[in-house]
Amino acid sequence: MFIYAHVDGSGNVVNRARWDGVTPYTPPEGIALIQDTNGESWIGGTWDGANFSPMPATPPPPPLTQEQREAQAIQFQMQSDAARKLGLTAKADALGAQAQSILAGGS
């Protein structure tokens, strides 16, 4: 059994499957089966006719706005207060520190 990448007409890997290459199988229209002998194909990646390329990395999310940071800090502070009421001092301190870090521009 070998791994076959299912590649659409634009060169996108849309699926991968094990297949012996002998058992009758007809892929959907517009899909080519490309044997992946080195395990280099990934769903979301591409095939350029000679090589597989992995899916591009997802870009990081944009930084939070000041308003979003403040809302997030409030959430952490509320959790800190609740933890303190339950006697979870170390957890409360950690959550409070996280709230302060967020307000200072951290994440």
C-alpha cells in the first residue's frame, strides 16, 4: 500500500489515501492521484507537478486593541477575585498578575 495525494486542477492537495495502485478506483472528476513515496503531501498543501509543498503557515492574529486588552484583563481579574474567595491564593495571584501583564501590553 502506498499513500496517494488527491490533487485538484489547481494543484491543491485535497485528500490523502492508502491505495495499492491496483484495485480499481476512479477518483472524482478533476482529481489526480499522485503517489507520495516520501510522505511529503499534506491536505492543504500543494503539488507543482514535481514536488509537494506544505500548507502555508497561518499568520498570527492581529494584536489586540486597547479595548480588547482591557476587557481581557477584566476577565482575568474577575477570575482572580473568584479564586481568592475560594481560598485559592496562588491561583488568584497568578490570574491577577496575568491581568496586570495584559494591561501593560503583554498577552
